Amino acid sequence: MKIDQIDPTNALGQSTAAKTAQSGSATAFSDLLNKEIQGIDAAIGADSTVTPQGAGIAGIGNVMTAESATAVAAPNQTELDAMDNMESILNEWENYAGTLSSGASSSGLKQANSLLSSIEDSVRKLKEGTPQLGKDSPLSSMVNELEVMTVTERNKLNRGDYS
């Protein structure tokens, strides 16, 4: 295979043409971006507040605090009772996990079984006592998660996963 002629000026001319085309597309993109930003600024209007550049994260914190203060309503008594019950159930879960981690002796498994029965009763009472929470409530979702965890642990314990 033989190379007949190498013309460095031709290769150089092609590469500068390619660079010019890329530069043109970058300029076109920049122009398009500026037009979009100006359109957004015009749509927002002059009455919007702009956070100073030095405000940093403190300005965001103030905005987030103001939004959360208006969006969150005070919990009613049913929700407060449900949260107290869930806290006690989670404490029972900690005791259960501690019992399982202490060892798989027969007395430890018997104690874990009794703790799990207590948790099952507590979750059942919580679920029956809070039907008015509604399906969209985050507390209702947490109660369902507690119930799923309880059923799963019962199956694991009965299956012998911890022996």
C-alpha cells in the first residue's frame, strides 16, 4: 500500500472548517438559550423577588420554612394517638431485635415469640383503632408497613430462620 500524496494544508483547511461549524452551532445554541431565558424572565415579571447571590443556602432555608409552615396542618387527636401507639410498637420491635441478636437459644426464641405476639396484638389494635385515617394518610401507610413487617417476622420465626 502506497501513499501518493499528503497535503497538510488541505487537512488543516478541513479541520478549521469543522471547528468553524462547531463554533457556529455553539453560538446558535447560546443564542437559543439566551432567548429562552429572556422569555422565562419576561413571563415571571418584574414583581418576583430575586434572592441575592450571597444569600446561599440560608435563603433557601427561609423559603422552605415558609412553605412548610403553611402546608402542614396540626395533627388531630386520632393522629396523635396513632403516633404514640406506633412509637411504642417500634420500641417493642427494638426489644424483639435485641432478643434475636442475643442468641438463638430456646429460651431466647420463646421470648422473641412472646414479644412478636405482643407486637402482633399492638399492630392489630392500632389498625382497628384508626380506620378514620384514610388510605392517603402517611400514618395509614406506616401502619400497613408495620403490619407487613409483623407478618413477615412471624413467617420467618415459624419457618425456623432464627434457630
